[in-house]
Amino acid sequence: MKRTMFMGMLLTIGAASPAMAHAPLLDCYVDGDEITCEAGYSDGASASDQVIRVRDDAHRLLFEDRFGADGSYSFTPPDVEEYHVQFEGDQFHSVILYSTDIE
């Protein structure tokens, strides 16, 4: 099973800050009939209890939940053509992964 790791970082305007060392990471992959997503931070911090959202391509919320204690979350793919998964981390941290990039 091929996995693609996506890393996103939201930077504020201005000088580099320690927040850059705390980038959110999101990896989603096909796991049988489900999609499994694993999230965390580049400094090793856990994403447990952080928000995960799935939206359709018109940005309508399909569902929202929280990552488990191990930083993972599994769901049945929504019955829409395209969707995206959003890891809503702590302050100023968010990552979006599009369904077309999930393998």
C-alpha cells in the first residue's frame, strides 16, 4: 500500500518563529473499505483529541469528529465525487488533504 505524506504549515507574516518547528502532519490512506487518517506534529506532539473534518468540494461539512488517543481516525468514504479531509490542529495549525490524493 503506497502512502503519501502531506505536511502543511500555516505561517504568519513576519520573522520566523518557534511555531515553524511544530508543523501539522496528516496522512490518509485506503484501508479496506475505509479511509484511515493519522495525524501528528513534526516535533512528535500527539494529535489526539484534535478535530478532523470532512467536507465536500463545495466546502459543505459532511462530518466532524476527533482523532483518537493514537492520533488516528477511520471513516467510510462519503458518497460524493470529491471531498477533502481537514486536520484542525491547535492554534493556527491546519492541514487539508484532498480525496484525489488518498491512495
